[in-house]
Amino acid sequence: MTETDTHSAHPAADIAADMPARVLIVEDDAGMRVLLVRALHGEGIEAIGARDENEAWPLLDAGGIDLVMLDVMLPGRSGLDMLDDIRARHPILPVIMVSALGGEADRIAGLDRGADDYVAKPFSRGELLARVRAALRRARAPVVADMPRGDIARFAGWTLDLRRRTLTAPDGTAVELSGAEHDLLAILVQHPHRVIGRERLLELSRARRAQASDRSIDVLVSRLRRKLGDSDQGDTLIRTVRGRGYMLAADVTRS
């Protein structure tokens, strides 16, 4: 059984949208699911609960979902397996993983599979709502809003459409990016040949805010490098500047 509610009396104040955000909560624990639904409703966010992927997929494929909160330990296939399918079918949909497995290796596994954030149980209501609001805010106010010089960025044969949020390889092949991957690449494209620190990238991208030891940006960079491949010079396009951060090592044209 799913829990639905049309309550939308007041959209969350810092989410820039005309309509309330719609969040799908995939959680097999009925008590936790109800608590999460009620917490989001209290913020003016429409929340829908699903106990497993069989209930979740019809809601996802029907459209209109702005964010997924996905428990790792689902009955049957794990939440990480479902995340793989979400990324294949809805590549830019923000996903927050929720799990009692809060070790660094578990967080990295979730982020490496394409999650935008990872929240370990137990968590406070305030922390959870802050992460949801941040993810929704970034999704609804993409980086392109601050780009005055055209929406098409070209570098080393690649084409990034900042408005459509698509990446095309030099051979014309479309390359799927998660929301976090797109936002990170868009930031780097805005500042070619300029080193941007990890903390600044954490602040600007969808990657979760975390302790200094968190490796979410490193994971995102690793994923982007795999998708971009090497430049003709044999160097990675996203270059590591030891002790400082990352930079896009390519000229960028905009149109």
C-alpha cells in the first residue's frame, strides 16, 4: 500500500517553483515511511510513499516526481540496484539514498552508483529536511540560470547543452549524466583552466554537503572522467591540482 496526500498548502519557502515539489519515498518500513511522508507534508512538499520498487515504478514512469528518497535495504532487489535502473530511465532525477549503513564505503558506493546524496540512519528531522530542500532547490534552479553567454558549451570536441542538460561526445553519441554530474561539469565549463576547490564544488553542485573527509566530489569527478575519456594529449580533461582542487583543462567556446 502507498501513502498519498494532496496537501500542498504552502510550498517550501526556499524552493523556487510555482507548484509544490513532489517527492517519492521508497521505504519498506511502514512506520518510517509514514514519518517521512508527514515530515515533508509539514514543509508543504507533496510526498508519496511506496514500500518497494513494484509500487514505485508506476509512479516514477507516470512522471511528475521531483525527487526520490530511496532506502538501500529494500525487500528483494536492493535500493542500489533500483538506483541503477532509475539512472538508466530517468538520468537527471535527483535521488537521495537513505540507509542504516553509514560507513564511508557505503556512502561512496551509493554516490558512485549515481546518487545525489546519502543520508545515514538515524538522522534528525532538521538534517533530512535541509538535504531535501537543498536537492530540490538545485534541481529547480540549475546552474544555467547564471550563465549569460549562451547555453551551448563546446570543449575538446564535446558539446554540453546547459539548458537541455545533455552531453554529446565528439562522435555525436549522447552521453547520459546524472543531475550531480551535469552540475559539476557545468561549473567546470564556466571556469576553464581555473582551479576550483573541493569545498566550493561541494557548495555549488548537487553533491551533498559533508565533512572534509567526504569523497563525494572525488567520486563525481571519477565518474565524469570515465564518461569523458582522455583528451588527444593523453591527459584527463578534468585535471587534479594536488592540494587545491580540480579544473577543466580545455578551451571552451559558447554559443
